[in-house]
Amino acid sequence: MKKSILTIVLSFKILLPIIGQNHDHDSTFHKASITHYIIPAILIGGGIAVNNQDFKNKQTLWHNENYKDFRTKADDFLQYAPYAAVFGLDWIGIKSKHDFKDKVGLVLTGSIIMFGTVMTLKQTTNQVRPDGSADNSFPSGHTANAFFGATILAKEYADKSILIAIGGYSVAVATGALRVLNNRHWASDVLVGAGIGIISGEVAYIVYPWLKEKLGGKGGNKKVVFVPTYDGNTMGGNLVIGF
């Protein structure tokens, strides 16, 4: 656990010089603000607080008494619903804050941060899932993915309608709840996963414009695309650079 925390601390130290920069050249991207990280910090703190055997024993007893036979695959699909809205609402006439290219860049940038953090923690904490199927329970990747998508959705469309943001986060909450009801994750996994997802979305709006400027070059002709891949066990990606 100490190794995992050290990895996260080092990652943020690397990102701080980027986050601290002022992107006045594009006012649609925001600067770092501590208020954006209060809720995810509470979620992560709460997850760490209940990440103990006593709480897990209580969750196991509660699940066996109430949801022992509960099974659904809805969470496997719900986690992607916010992404569908991010790219689909434009088609029905609800315009997002950024164009398609920038939204792809934001999603890819945030996905790298999110999956990198999730997979690092999974591989270093080695916590056993509630159903005993594997030792990669902490944190919940499904929940992190859903909350990351919901954060992008909120930032792109909340100024059009707050109901869109509420809908996205409601789907994310449902995804996390189903991971617990399916006996695939502990409550601590879901809470920390949600926090990681939100932070990844926030950081994407700071890091992406910096990458766009630096990698685009003065002429803006350089095209850089990284497509992350995740098969449920391992993370990888394909990097394409065009000149």
C-alpha cells in the first residue's frame, strides 16, 4: 500500500508543473482550483477509511443476507453510457463546449491518467475481490471509468442543462452500486474508484491543452493519437504520431 501511495504522489509531482500553467490562450479550459478536488478527495478518503477487514466482514454479511443471488451484467455496459452521451448529444442538436477532436483528446488524456492510476493500484495492493475470483479488487475500474465519463459529460454539457450532468453522475453511481451488489467489489473499491475517475476528468482539462500546444508545434501540423486498451487484466495502448 505504501508503494502505491508513493507512486501516486510521484505522479502528481510530475503533473504539478503542467497543472500550474495558465492556459489563457483558450479560456474554455480551466486552471487548477482546489475546489474541483474536494468531492473526489472526500470519496477517496472515505474509501481508505472503510478499507479494513471489519467493514468488509460487515459488507459480506449484509450481501449474503440480502443479495446473495443477485446477478446482472448491466454494470459492464452502464460504465460506457456517459461516453455515448459525450459524443452523441451533438447529433441531436445539443452542442458541447468543445468540438469532436478536442473531446477525443480530452477522453484519451484522461483515460491514460485514470487507467494508469487504477492499474498501478490494482497490481500493487493485490486485494482479493469479495467473491474471491481475483486479487485485483482495489480500486474499481468500472466505477472509475463511469465517473470519468460522467465528469467529461458534465464539463461539456452542464452549461446547457444541469440535468445532463445529474444524469451522467446518476449512471456512474448506479455502476458503482451494481459492482457491490454483484459481489465484485468492496465499498472501499467503489469509493476510491469514483474519486480517481473524477480527478482524472478534472486533470484532463488541464493537461490536454498543454499537450495540444506542445505536441501540435507552431504550425499545428503534428498529430498525436494514443488509444488505450484494457482487456480486464492488463492495460496497453497504441501511439500514432503523424508529421
